[in-house]
Amino acid sequence: MTGLKIDILRKRYPAADGSPARRIFEEFHLDVETGTFVCLLGPSGVGKTTLLNIVAGLDPDYSGQVVFSRRSRPCLAYVFQTPRLLPWRTVLENVMLPLPPGDKARNSALSLLDEMGLSDALNVYPDRLSLGMQRRVALARAFAIRPDILLMDEPLVSLDEATADRLRDHLAAMLEIRPATVLFVTHDSLDAVRLADRIIVLSGSPAEIVKDIRVGLSRGERRDKAVVEAFRRDNLAGDR
Amino acid sequence: MKSYVVGRRAQLAWSALSIIAFLAVWQGVAAFADPRLLPGPARVGAALVDAASDGALFVNVGITLARVLASFVLAMVVGAAIGIALGRIPLLDRMFDSWLILFLNLPALVVIVLCYIWLGLNEAAAVTAVAVNKVPNVAVTLREGARALDRDLLEMAAVYRLGRGRTLRHVILPQLAPYFMGSLRSGLALVWKIVLVVELLGRSSGVGFVIGSAFQVFDVPTILAYALAFAGVVQAIELLLLQPWERRLNRWRR
């Protein structure tokens, strides 16, 4: 595991096809301690996904730097907003994909898929699965590499409430066994309160941290609807 | 499963019907034509049996097939490599786009004649000439495919550090499969026709050579017999090799 220190001096999207240039980040700083579950909350277009892409190294077009505290090149997993599975590979092959080939990879993929309740779907192609199941496969793939840092971009969006609940429980259970530093993007404050150690609320252009809240709830309290609602009302009123 | 079998059977019945209709039309037209210029199916069939019985048919068709395969594999590998490189690297594309158009429009005959002049009247020249004719087509098709690669999946491959080899094998090549299939199909038809010309001009074996010799004595039944035999072989490759392979490649689709 490792923490990280994000310093973005400037990130802009240039004007294109009639849409004006957008200032995303200017002098933006965020430190995340090792092993923290951070939720990034904020309206669409504020730069949450951009931030994850910068941390993941997918977007080198910015000035500034991201420094990891313990390892210079940490093992990093990214659960994208869409599952991004290879449609021409089976569920099992998709989870084994990022691992060095061999029996060890196969066994760890099998046990992960078992934990995620996907044992019956090992040899199924992703397009034949529901979105909820595809998301679970993507989550299994992310944990397969035993990441130091786990980036998640709205992994619960457009799922029905029951499916989202189950995936949330899977995620919490996985993190118990395989701890990681998590950056979790969402626009749902309910998710944030139920999962996060720390909630960062972003707003504006360029984006600024308007709230930085520590969530000190116990596991039991997070499951209690009334407690979660109360926390949300007290701390996140107006942030949905 | 049952409907699949029935569909298969109906398909065979249609193919048989279509071939019978073709033979009937041929017979009908031949009845009114000079038999030396357009012999009927029976005479061509007899020529076919003749050529088969002394083994010449199999030897020549085999040799032509070997040349087709050699130049085909060469053209696919080189063309795919060029196409993927051009599709992925804009700088190369800008640089070599007009080269590609030039080679695409170079007449097959020019390439063949030049290859024979430069490399000599040998097998290497024959195979090279055919491959050079096919490479630009493959490159253009695969370039389209490489340009249309899914960015989301490439990002996924980058984040999970799949490396070049595994990204190519698991992420890029499966997306290019339909483009490969396309150029394989059109390629097979194009390549064997060019091989015949190459054989006619500079080899002393193969279907093209036989047709050239038959042309000199106006032996139309032999010309038609060899043409039909080779068309049959290509059809068999399509049915027995390409179509099952394509079904296998597509089994992940819903």
C-alpha cells in the first residue's frame, strides 16, 4: 500500500468544436494517507474523472505531479465507469488478464470470482452478463493484481438499489482482506457516507475542495439507514 | 440446434440448385454456339477427367495453390504490419499515405514484369510479385481497423500494464479480426487470379502455365476445366476453412 500526494498546478481542456476552453484544476493539492478510503464528491464535469486519469497516468497533459509515498511506481488498479472488459475473452480470462500467466494466476482469479459470487459464470462472455455482474467482474480484475491504490469511477452508477447494495458489500469485504488506498468518485453522497473514511467535495471551475470531512462511523453504523441519513444531513446538505 | 441443422441442409439444397441452374444455362447457351469456342459441360467434364487421370491436374493445381498460399501469407503478414503501424502512428501515416496510394494503383502487370526483370525468372520473383500486389490492399484495410481501435480498452491495458505483447494479442488483434477476415476473403479471390498471370508470364508449371499453353492451341475445354477446378478449390477453402474459422472468432458475440 502507499499514500499519495497530488499537486496539480494547472489542467485545462482547450476549446474544441464550439465548446469554450475549460479550466479544471489550478493550484490543486490533495494528500491521501496510506490505506484511506477517499470519496470524491461533486457535480458532473467538475473534474473527478480527470483527477483519477491523472493519478492513473492516463492523462499526462497537465502541469504538476503526483507522488506516491512508499513506492515510486505503485501497483494501481482502476475500475472504470463502464466495466471495460474484453468482450472476446471469458469472465475467467478477463480476471486473469493482468496477472502473469500460470496456475497461480488461475487459482487466485478463481477464488476472487468465487468470493464475488461469479463461480457459475467463469466461462461466459461478458456481453451475456448483466451490467451488475460485469461490474463485479471488473472489481475482481482490479483486486486480482493486489493493488496498492484502487481508483474507482462511479462503479455503482445505473445499477438498481439492491444490486448496488450487493456490490457495495462485496467492495467492503474485499477491502477487509486486501487493503488498499482508495479514490472513489461518485455523485451519490449516500455511497460516500456508507463507504468512505474521508469525503472530499469538489466544486467550481477550476475545481476547489469545498469540504473535507472525516467519516468516523463504525461498520454497524454505516449499515444503519438512520445514522447514514443523519450524517448526510448534518455534513453534506446541499451536496445531494 | 435443430433449426441450425435444418438451416444447414436448406443451404446445401440451395447451393446444389444454384449449380444445377448454372449448368443448365451453360448447356443451353453452348447448344447455339460454335462448340470450339464454347464447349458444353459434358466436353469440359471430359477434359477435366482427362487431366485428372494422368495426374497433371493435381500437380498443376497443387503448385498453383502452393504459390497462392506462400504469397498470401507473405502479403497478409507484411500488409498487416504496415497497416497497423500506419493506423496507430499518425506521423507514419502522413509520411507514407501517398506511397500506399501509389502502390494501390500500380498495375499488377507492371509489378510482375518488373519483379521478373529484377529478380529473375524464378519462384521468389513470382511469389514476391503476387505479394507486392496484395500488400497495399491488406495495409489499407488493416489501417482502417487500427484507427478504429477502442480507446477505453487500450487505456485499460495501459493501467493494468499488460505490456506490448499481451496488449497486441488480447486487446488489439481481436478487434482487428473482422478486418483480417475481410482482407482474407477479398485477398484469396485476388491473389489466385494474379498467380495465374504470373505463371502465364514466367513459370513452366501451374494452372496459369497450362492455360497459357491451351490458349496457343485454342483448347477451350482445357482452359475451362482448369479454371473450374481451381475455382472449386477456392470455394472449398472458403467453406471448409474460412467460414468455420470465422464462426469460431465470432462465438463471443451475442
